Amino acid sequence: MEDKELLLIPKVEKYIQYIIEIIVKLPRTEKFSIGNEYKLSMYEVLKDTVYISKIDKAKRLYYIQ
């Protein structure tokens, strides 16, 4: 059961990798402004996912909301 708790983390990592590959293909001017915004938000999602996976199951819904 413990292995299933971390199932979301590899999916988030694959999503971040996909987004970064798209950002690399953007023109240089958009890559800097849009790319930084997306990277920061994606890493924030990963940080929140790891945080939520480490707290008690009873408190998870409170933090997700």
C-alpha cells in the first residue's frame, strides 16, 4: 500500500519533462518570459505533491482544497 501513495510523483515528473521539451522549442523571446513562469509553476506542483504524499491521509483533503 505504501508504494501506491507515491504513484502521482512519477506522473508529475513526466509532465514537467514534457512541458520543458515544449518550452525548448519556443522562440527565444517567448522562451524566457513564458518558460520561466511555467517552470516555476511546475516545480511548485511537484513540491506540493511531495508534501501532500508525506502528510496523514486524514489531513490530505484539507491541504488539497
